[in-house]
Amino acid sequence: MMHISWKKLAIALAILPFVVVLAAWIGFFNVGASSGHWKITEWFLHFAMRSAVRT
């Protein structure tokens, strides 16, 4: 049985936001969203949209 330690889980969770931002930056996500988002979500969607258009 596979056992994941707390340390490995913490490292993976610490790296995850950077991977998501990198994927948005290279235009990996389809950002077809409307209005009504939190400020951080709106910023992220706008960032991903600009990156997708640029690539």
C-alpha cells in the first residue's frame, strides 16, 4: 500500500500554486468566464486571458 508522508503532501501543496500560475501564463487554460468573481479570481482570469491571447 502506498503511503504519502505529511512532508511530501506539504511540499506538493506548496508547489501547486506555482504550477497553476505557470500553466495560466503559458496559455494552457481556456478562460471563457463572465463577471461576478472575487478580486483574486478576476485578476487570475484576466492574467490567464492575456497570456492565452499572447501565445
